[in-house]
Amino acid sequence: MDVANKILILVRTTPLADVKKPTQGLSLFYTDLDRSIVKVTEIPKMGRCAVDSNVVFFEDWKVPREDLIGQEGDGFKMIMHGMNAERVLVGAEALGIGYAALRRASVYAKERVVFGRPIGQNQGIQHPLAECWMNLEGARLMIYLAGRLYDEGYMDGEYANAGKFMAAEAAFKAAERAVMTLGGMGYAKEYHVERYLREATLARIAPISAELIKCYIGQRVLGLPKSY
Ligand SMILES: Cc1cc2nc3c(=O)[nH]c(=O)nc-3n(C[C@H](O)[C@H](O)[C@H](O)COP(=O)(O)OP(=O)(O)OC[C@H]3O[C@@H](n4cnc5c(N)ncnc54)[C@H](O)[C@@H]3O)c2cc1C
């Protein structure tokens, strides 16, 4: 956003009072980012530094009608179309972080000798790493399933959400286990696993949090009353 001259915005074009559901009456625009009106301020954050995140302030910003994408009022529907794909993508990204963490932990556990033997020879080190591998592999299958269903045009979100949830949790556990396996060195930036732990945290929060995924599954899959 530091260098962008275009912005995609979802804005309310029909007042809430005039629609049946809050998701109606929203429109999507791809327009010039007019920095004389829009104030963009970067948010310093614990990870994902390759992509900046920003607070965006604007008031009385007039956007040309020809910058509207699709039909007026259909913006949320169009955003929804990309949501399952984004969950699969973020889940796959989390898996990559998890496997990278597990690889570093396994290499270190083979090399680091304490009390006369590699720490990886102890089941207290080995078993949690084996568990991490099983969690990651299970999540990988769910992500593949969700990706295949998306390619086939399946629009419901349970598998994309479940895949993202499982992958994020598995990646976070693997990264945390990697830090613990490396001990004091795990806390040092030099070995990268502290970075994996910070990066894996994001997948648990965005684009949808672990809690809200459970709300979705509870309501849409199990038929329980809406809880939020
Ligand atoms: C680095 C980064 C990049 C992002 N990029 C984008 C982006 O490009 N586009 C975009 O639209 N958004 C983006 N987001 C926003 C992201 O999708 C939200 O932060 C995320 O969905 C969580 O929403 P929230 O922050 O509003 O949390 P809140 O809704 O304020 O919730 C806070 C906490 O309470 C929990 N909670 C809330 N309600 C309930 C409930 N009923 N039951 C149980 N727990 C509950 C949540 O799970 C969460 O843990 C980004 C966020 C980050 C951190």
C-alpha cells in the first residue's frame, strides 16, 4: 500500500435500514487511491512484514461510478466468491511454515547432543515431533480436498474453513514445538523457528479466526443455533 496507486474498496451504497440483511447493499469499486483525501498509515506488526497492513482514513471521498465492479449492491457476493479460495491459500501457506519448522526441529534434534546422545533419541523430543507430522499431514489432506472442491465449483465453506483451521493449528503447534526443541537456540533469530512461530500465529487469526470457524461449523454443519 506504500506504493499502490489503485485500491479495491467494498462500500455501503444502500443504507442498512433499506436492506433485509447487512450483507446486502454493498458495492465493490476498483479506483484510484487519491492520497490527497485518503490517509494511509502503516501498522507495525509481529510478522508478515513482506506485506504491509495499514489504517486507512477518508471522509467525503467521491469515487467515479465507472469504477464500480459488477452490479451495484452485489459487492459482498463477489467478495464471498474469493473467500474459500483465500482460506485454502492461507491454509497451504501455514502448512509450508509448519513443515519448515518441523524440518528444522528434526535436523537440530539429530545434531544436538546432550548427556551423551542426540536429544532426538529421547521420546520426549521425538514423539511431539511425530505428532506434529501427523497433524500436518491430516491438515494437508483437508486442504487438498477443499482445493479440489473449489476447483469443481463447490461454493459452501465447511471444507475450506476446516482445512484452514486444521492447517493453522498444526503449523502453530509445529512452530512452537520447533522453538522448544531448539531450546535457547529456538529463541534466537538465527535459527528462524521464532519467526515461523510468529508467522504461524497469523493463520489462526486471519482471514477468519479459529473461533469464528468453529461458529461456522457449529451452525452450518451441525445445525446448532447461530451463536454470534
Ligand atoms: C496481518 C493481517 C492482515 C489482514 N488482512 C486483511 C485483509 O486483507 N482484508 C480484510 O478484510 N481483513 C484483513 N485482516 C483482518 C482479519 O480478517 C481479522 O483481524 C480477523 O478476521 C479477526 O477479526 P477481528 O480482528 O475483527 O477480531 P474481533 O472480531 O475483534 O475478535 C477478537 C477475538 O475475539 C474472538 N471472537 C469474536 N467474536 C467471538 C464469538 N462470538 N465467539 C468466540 N470468539 C469470538 C475472535 O475470534 C478473536 O479471537 C487482516 C488481519 C491481520 C492481522
